[in-house]
Amino acid sequence: MELTLLLPLLAALQSLPRPVFPAGVPAAPTLSLHPQKQEYFPGDTVEIKCSAPPSVDRVGGFQYYSNMGKAISVLASSRRSHTYNVNLTGPEAGGSYQCSYWIGQDHSWNRSSGSDAVLIRVKDFPPRPALSVDPPSRAVSEGIPLLITCTAPVSAGERRFHFYKDGAKLVPGDVGSVVSTTESRPGSMTLSIPRAGPHNAGEFTCAYEENVSGRWILSLRSLAVNVTVTARGHSWARELAVGGSFFTINGLIFLISHLCMKGKGSKEEHTNGSDPFRSDYYSVPAVLATGQSGHSATAKANHVSSPMPQPHRNNEYKEEV
């Protein structure tokens, strides 16, 4: 049973190339760089050429590796040399490089010893700049100016600034003629948006290029800053709601006070009109004429029962002059 399980594994091992060990290990190759520099800049490309000795008839392939943990294997066909291009994206691409080759045919191979190491030094990026926003709250109302300033570390070098929004590079002419960049002070550049709109909200970063020995080296990008744009209508509605509430409350207070004072005045008026000891009646001296008898009587009424003369009936009232 166990032997049955091992048969597939043994068959697989038969298909792998078998190392052969001739009289000696193949001679080490030579490794060269082009161009050769004491220090490379980020973005440079360097050629690493691995060449087997002339005594080697046929090379099966080459392998490149570095102390930074990188390794790559390539087939060499019938050539005795191979060139590998290394793109130096940054300091992490540098290090000590070596190469080797292997010879053989069919499933038999023999690997050479490693070449001498070559050192590749990559200059570090310029320091990252700082990004600031005006207003400092990073929240701006629609239609209000928005200023984004990129400030590089103090240096006498010549620089060129770049702004990015949501990872894409901003070109003032491409995002609208109203957007511009100005050098606010030495070593800084400001992105000016006179009237912020919803399309201006997003994540902003910046970077700069520094002129080093005639070459423009791009710095690391600044830390990201998120900018939000608030619609102006929302702020108006909020202010209107607050102001409306204020006037409504004050209006209710005024109305309640007015009704209370009016009710108090009506109560006092009603009380005064029902006072039995107070009267607006007036006294009128009168001559009473009775019928046709000619008899008259003079009466002084100190109080008449009505504030106005009674309607004419059979008798007539005449006022004394």
C-alpha cells in the first residue's frame, strides 16, 4: 500500500533535471555594469552583463541575484553572455549583485560558482514636502476661494512643483483657466482655486523636482490632505432656520404678552362700569309744561334717571337760559 503511494512521487522525481558533477565546477562568470557610476539616481536604468568564460561551449541559462533578496533566472539559448536591465526605482533597488550560469543538456545541468559582486548605490529621494490648506479646517463652502500650498524643505536648489488630486496630476490649464499656481515664497508653490465647487473636493498631494547636477529628481509625495466642499444652499437653509426660529419665538412672546395686557384692561373696564356709586348722569334745570292749563312748575333735578333727555311725549322740556 505504501509503495503504491510512493510511485507517483518517484515518477515526478525522474522528470526533474539531475545535477551532474564533472571533474570540477564551471568557472565563475564575470559581471559588469553599464554605465558605471559611484552613485545612481532614482529612475536610472543600469545594464548588468553576465559573461561565461570563453572555454564554455554552451550555456543553458543565467541567474542574477542580490543581497536584497532579488533573483531572476533567464534562458541563454546558445549565447555565452546575457544582459539584464535593472530599473532603479529607489534606494531599495540598490545593493550587491552577482550572477551565475548553468551548463548541460536534456535533464542534466551543472551550475557555476558565483561572479564577483558589484555594488549599486542609489541616491535617496529628495525629502517629501508639506501640504497646507486655506481654510485650515479643510472644509470650504461652495463659491469660496480655496488655496493649497506645497512647501519644500529649505534648500538652495532649483525646484519645480507638482500637485495631484485623487492620485492624478493636476495641470492648471486642464482643470480650468481659473485655477493657477503661484510661487508664494521661496521654496513653496500655491494652487489657487478662486471659487471652490463640488468637483474640487477630494484627496490632494504634492511633490517637487529638484535640479541635481543638471538632472531633475522627483521627491516623495507629501502626506495626503482631504478637502470637502459644502454646498452654499445648505448653509443658507441652516441660517434661515435659525433666524426663523428666533423670530417665531420672539413673536409668540410678544403676542402672549399683548393678549395678557388686553385681557387685564377689559377686566378693569368692566369693573368700573358696574360701580353703583359712579354715574355719568348730569343735572338739568327744567320747566315742566302740563297740558293746556298754563300751570308750570319749575323743578331742579340734581340727578336725572337717564344720561340723555327722554323722548318727547305729551310734555315738553325747556332748558333755562
